[in-house]
Amino acid sequence: MKAYPIFLTLLIALLAQACRPDAVVPADSVAVDEAANIYPEYRDVVIPPNIAPLNFMVRGEGDAFVCQLTAKRGGQELVAAAGEDGKILLDTLAWRELLLSARGSDIEVNVYSHRDGRWLHHPPYTLTVAEEEIDPYLTYRLIEPSYELYRQLGIYERNLTGFDEHPVYENNDVYAEGDNHCINCHTPQQYGKTGLSLFHVRGDHGGTIFMKGSQAERLNMKSDSTLGNAVYPAWHPEKPWVVFSSNKTGQAFHIAQSDKVEVIDYGSDLIFYDVENNKISNVLKTPVEMETFPTWSPDGNRLYYCSCTFAPLGHLPDTLQGTSRDLACSDSVIANYRNVRYRLMQLDFDSQTRRFSAPTLLLDCPAMQKSATLPRVSPDGRWLLFTMGDYGQFHIWHHSSDLYVMDLQAVGEGRQPAEAFRPLSAANSDNVESYHTWSSNGRWIVFSSRRDDGSYTRPYICYFDTQGQDHKPFLLPQQDPEQNLLRMKSYNIPEFSCSPVGATPETIRRAVYDDDAVRRVQE
């Protein structure tokens, strides 16, 4: 993120603020049945008591607009105004005071539009302020949906209590002419509480960047006994251990359907990495099973993952090796991509012996003509959140993808898993819902959605109450409410954190570019 766009954004915001009318509730107005057309759609949502101001814009006719927010308990009030651009920008200090007074209750929002010489009063709506706070930090990757080039990728950290966003690491290093490397997304252990986190680099300077506090190191995760690179990680909740899926992936492009890209998995196993001892070993290594997307239970005694049995992989000639075999595997999966479906599986784990049990089936999604990905367990261990689409393992481009939740407590008490899960009906939309993460208190979910325009993924935040019910989600707030539409980037892999990343971008850059300092994992 360069300085000049930020400067221009602030300059434009200041100029716009200077042109705004006085923030005064109209003395005379006409009540109308027409709801105010606002973006983002913040109407009747549940919000955290520590979230940044929910700035929005009124879309519609009018040369001036006024917004009045009133806490139903205590009467605290905040009034803001907008000119012809319709952008309601709330004062940060006044917003915090309003949330403080309304915590655990409601805020009534009244919007007024000045049109044809008179003020119109639109029907009011409600913001419900939850008791539970949201984790203050969110990390994500910003990427152009260009599919092939690695230009201008970055991992960024956002402070959710305000609008500060800064880079964790960007790959467009001005000092490295001709450099070409992809970076995957940032994964912390225990919501950043231990200071351990990681992300992958692919292409030039490939490896896995491990961070501990302010330090960063690059490791070569390849070994002779594992399938390939470590890809999708899952930190053990207590120990410095990571289970990865080791995937061989490719992509294909649809010509005549709404799902633009098909990311395929034509080989994947599960591997275990001991960070302190720098040791790697196989968890599951099978020729016709593709295992991916591992995740731990909060107590560290169980591992959930997704698995697909793809029999054609077992019938390839033994004479095919290396690149030839990879191409044959890839072609086989592409030819049958609509029949590739993943079920939810689980393994018990003994932390004393570091041994896993035999795999057991949790949910037979293929029997329902569905495919599950990305299981994530709530911090209290009760709810398993996952996405499910019609086929495949990379649902970020699948319009059939929705969020589902399974009651693990009910399953433990004897209820059949197929009867203990349901869609998140309030959170889902008609477009793609994909990657999701729980907050550390289990009351908030952040997920990626293409509901705005069908092209870009943007982070939506959803309240998940103590009864296991999801509520209408809201878009990540921005200082300029139009920013999410103007930013030509997709948000990938949003992850909550209780503390900021400790390593500086310069420290991480040195770890990425210092090829002489790379350590190799041991078997």
C-alpha cells in the first residue's frame, strides 16, 4: 500500500467533509414509506460494541441527507449529514460513546433525504449492539482475480475498532526486479495469543514463513516421504505443532457457465510438523484418497478434515512418474470434476504419544450429492462450521457454496450427524459464501462472500448467538463507504486475531529473500 493513495483518500474525505450540510435533524419532515437505499446494507444487523463506525452512503435522489442515531437505553444521540454524494461519515469518538451507552440494547437509526425542496423521513431501522466484543484484528490477503499472475499480492492487517490497515507483507518489492512469487494467507495460532503464525511463499523464494513474536524464518517443507509442499495449515491449539494438507493442485477455466474457475486437487495427504524439533511426518498417505483442509478441536484431541475417494487415481500405470503422472492425475480429475465430492472425516489424537486413530466418517456429503470443505470448530467445541457446494474442494468460485453448521454436542449425545447440521440461513446469500473463521469468544463469524457484485470476495461479519443462531451479516466497515466497491481486490482467508502480528514487514521481507538462511525440515 503506497502512501500517495492514502493521502489522496484523506484529501478527498476532507474536501467532502467541508462540503457537507450541518448535522441537524430537520425540524419539519414528511414521513414516507420508501426505505432509504443504503450501502452497505447495515439495516437491522447485530454489531459488536467495539466495531469501527458503520459509515454508509444513501443511494437515491436528494441533494442533502441527515442520519440520526439514538440509543434506546439512555438516549445517547449521534447526528451526521451528507451532501449530494450521500456519504454519512460518523464521528469516531461520538460513535464509541454511542456504542458504550447502547451495549446490550438497540440503536434506532433515522435517515432523512432532502428532495424537491422538502425533507423526507424514511422508515427507521435498528442496530442491535451485542454484549460480546469482536477480536480487534483481522488479517487477510488482497489479490486481483487475475488467476495467473503473482503481481501486487499482499497480506494486510486491519484494526476492526477503527480504520487502520497496514501491510504484514507485500510481494511487489521495488528492490527485486523480475521477482515473481505468490504468497498465501496468514494463519495465527490461537487467535494470535501465542505469537506463532505462518504463511506460504510459492514460486521464487518458495517456502513457509514461520513467525514467532518479532522474528521470522523461512523453511523448506519438502521431504522425500511426503507428497509435496505443505499447503493448508492447522495449528494445534496448545502445542507448537501444525498439521498441513500436502496438496498437488491445478486450475481449469469454464467457458460457458457462471463458475469461472475450477481449482482442482489431484493429490493430497495430511502431514504433521513439530515446530520446535523441526520434524515432519505423514499422518495419512493414501493413493486414492485426497485429504485436505485439516482443523483441530479446541482441546487438541481430535482432527477434522475433508476427504474424497477418487478411484481413477489408483488405476494409472505404474510406469507414469513425476510430471507425466501429475498431468495424468490432473487430466483425470478435470474430466470428472463434477463427481469429485468430499466428505467430513475425523481422527482422534493422543498428545502424549502423538498418534492418530484410524479415520472415521462424520458426514457423508457425497451421498447427498454435495461436497464439504473448510471445517472450523467453535472455541467452545460445540459447533462445526463448514461450507458445502455441489462438487469440488475449492468453493470460492462455486455459486452453490453456502455456510453450514453442525451441532457436535448433539452428535456426541447420539444424534445422527446428517440430522444435526443445517445451513446458516441468515448469513447465506444467493452468491458464493466461502472461507470462514470464528472469533475467539465464538460469538462472531467472518466469512468471504461475492454477494455484492459476483466478482470480488469481501469480508462479512455475522453474529452467532448463544442459542446457535446466526444473524444477518454486515460488510467490513470502511472510512469511505464506497471503498469496498472501488477497491479492485478480493479479500482472501480472513482470520481473527486478538493481537497484532509481531514481525515487521522488513523482518519478513528479509526472511523471504535470504535464500542462504533457509532451513530444511527433517524427517
